[in-house]
Amino acid sequence: PNSTNSSQDPNTNARTISILDQMCKYYDQMGDQWRTLAYRRGISTLRKQSQKITTKEEAAALPFIGTRLAEKIEEIVLTDRLRRLDSTREDPTDQTLRLFMGVYGAGLSQANTWIQSGYSTLDDLVAKAKLTDSQKIGIEHYEDFATRIPRAEVQAHGDFVRGAIARIDPGFQVTVMGSYRRGAKDSGDIDLIITKPGAKISLLRTVVFETLVPRLLAAGFLKCTLATSHRTNDGTKWLGASCLPGSRIWRRLDLLLVPESEMGASLIYFTGNDIFNRSLRLLASKKGMRLNQRGLYKDVIRGKSREKLKEGILVEGRSEKKIFEILGVPWRLPTERIC
Ligand code: DCP
Ligand code: MG
Ligand code: MN
């Protein structure tokens, strides 16, 4: 007998989920937090179903799925598409908005400002808009930055940085983070954590900002600096672009400098995904604690609207596993941290 009974296939609602997911991403981009959350909850419910959900009645009977979402689920099953999603795809203003939001450093409000100024193409921006240096690079390398990076290339960029820093100080460690650590087959950018066991953050900063980055810029591997917190007191970030020898495609590269004592919290933060991080932070806050990329803190005093009044005492920063333990969350492999 055939063992693949479609009604028991764990991906039985995969098509519906994929379309709802695109709708959710659209609302997220548009800054519609309420709808984004509603879609996220609905999608997460749908993922847990072993039966195919085909009618709006079936859908609406499930937790976190209201009438509107239920109707959309039925529409997808019946027509294999969602008119609401198609209409945003075809709407010229939405298309321009998406085009402009793809410029590095431009968010929703910048993109809207450009549209309101009457611009509708990247050429318009170059010719007429007042652009920051980073935005200029973002436009020049628009295609590059919009292209997904194959996993092997992400690794090659990590290896290049690792090799270069080892020649300066063999005690340094470079870890590839972000979607790569979650096992993704391709990534939007390259996220690296740089650390050195036993070393203070001030040494990491000196080596990276004063030796590594200038050397890699001179060698032509790093192409430009897009943003850096170098000049601020706790500067621990460098954002820019890199390009492998022999390639012409510029890739977005993020470096995060982390002292050993904060590695666990930083591993969690920089592994993501962002939604998983948000849920961990919310959990910490419900338990009277606070989680950020430096550590987990207790005895945080909060005001009426949960705003933080007192920083709290560091409970754990070093170990990823211990932070999960203290929060009471079963250990999740990086590849399982997808919400
Ligand atoms: N991060 C976060 N909140 C944000 C941005 C980032 O918690 N607003 C964390 C979680 C992300 C990690 O930093 O996984 C890296 O950020 P990226 O934007 O590089 O996202 P990913 O690496 O997850 O995906 P991509 O493949 O698109 O780069
Ligand atoms: Mg990334
Ligand atoms: Mn990144």
C-alpha cells in the first residue's frame, strides 16, 4: 500500500502556509504589526495541523484563526492563490515602495518620503534625491545585495576573515551566524561573530577596527564600510560589503565583536531568527528577567507599561545552554530556531 497518505503528510498545508507567509511578510514590511501578528499566530496554528484544512469553517474552528483569515485559507485552497497578495504585487505604488525599501539603509519611511517626492525609479533617486553615502552604495549594488548567497559562499567569506585574523593573532575565533547557523541553504547576508577567549572587548576593538578591517579593505576583500559603531564607546559592530577574489558580486557582511563573557547571549541573539528572539525576550520579561545580546539579567524593575526602570543583575551571559535552562526553555538546536 501507498505509505504517503496526503491527509497525514506533515506538509499537507504547505501551499496555504507559503502564501499566508508571503502575505505576513508584506504586512510586516508595511509596518502593520497587528496583521503581522495575526498572520503569524494563524500560520503557527496551521503548521501544527496534520489534516489538510480546506474550508473556512474548519479553519475558523482552530485557535488564533478568525473569520477573515479563515476565508483567505479557503480562497487559497480553492484557487491556489490569494487575490489580496496578487493585488499588492500588481499595485505600482507598492512595487515602487518595495523597490526603494530594497536600497540598503532605506526603511519604510524613507521609501515613502521618496515616493512622496515624486520619484519612481532608482535612476530618479540617483539624479534627484539627496542620498547618504551608504544609500549610494546600496543603489550601485542593488542587484548584488538583493541576490541570495549560496551556503558555500557564506562559508568562504567566513573562512577568508578567519584566515586573515589568524595571521594577526591566532587566538581569535570567527563563527558564522545568522541564517547560516540555522542551516539555511542560502542567506541574505553574512553574519560573523569575532571573539578571543580571555581577551577584553577593548583588544577585540583595536585588532578588528585598526588592523583587520583596514587590511581587508586594502586587500580588496572588504569593499566599503556601510555603518560602524567604532567611534561610540561600546563600538562592537561593523557593517559593510565583501567580495571573494575572482568574484564580482558584493555581499553584505556584518561583524559583531563579542567578549567571551557575553558569548552565550550573543550566540542566541545572532542566531535568531528574529521572531524566535522576540519570543525568548518576552518569556524572560514575563519571568521578571531581561534578555539582550549581552546577557540574561534578573531583578529588573519595571514600571506600569513594562518599561525598564532598573537594569538588574547579570545572571548568565557566557553559556547559550545555561540561558535556555534558566529561562526554562528546552534546548533548541540552531536549526530548530525558526518561528
Ligand atoms: N536580529 C534580531 N532582530 C533584528 C535583526 C536581527 O534579533 N531586528 C538577529 C536575529 C537574526 C540575526 O540577528 O537571525 C541576523 O540578522 P540578519 O538580518 O542577518 O537575519 P538572518 O541572518 O536571520 O537572515 P538573512 O539570511 O536574511 O540574513
Ligand atoms: Mg543574516
Ligand atoms: Mn545580518
